[in-house]
Amino acid sequence: MEVKIGIKHVARELVLESTQSPEAVASLISEAVGGKTGLLTLVDEKGRRVVVPVDALAYVEIAESEARRVGFGTS
């Protein structure tokens, strides 16, 4: 699953692939926004930890990864 994180005052977004379900990621975001730590912490599929201060979040987009198409077939 792909997660895109927009950061305030930064032109580029953070993009990571996660093995967690969309529901689990949405739950982590909700906990971070309403929590005491003020940090959103996610882990990508390679085990790297991404920590973003909640105050810096502009948006978070959660999307299912699509299987990549190979070849020149039409659909």
C-alpha cells in the first residue's frame, strides 16, 4: 500500500510503501493527531521508520498499490 504525506511549506511529498492495511495506517494517523506525542510514526516495507511532527502535516493520502502492467496490451 502506498502512503503519501504532504508536509507544510515543503514542495515535495514523502512517499512510502507499507505492508500495513489502510485501516491500520488511518488508525495510526488518528492516534497521532489526537495523541500526546505529536508525532506520526510509520514503518515502510523495508523496515525504515518515518517520523513526522503532526504540526507539520498538510495531508496524508492512503492508496492501495496497483499491480504494474507489463506489455502493450489494451484494456
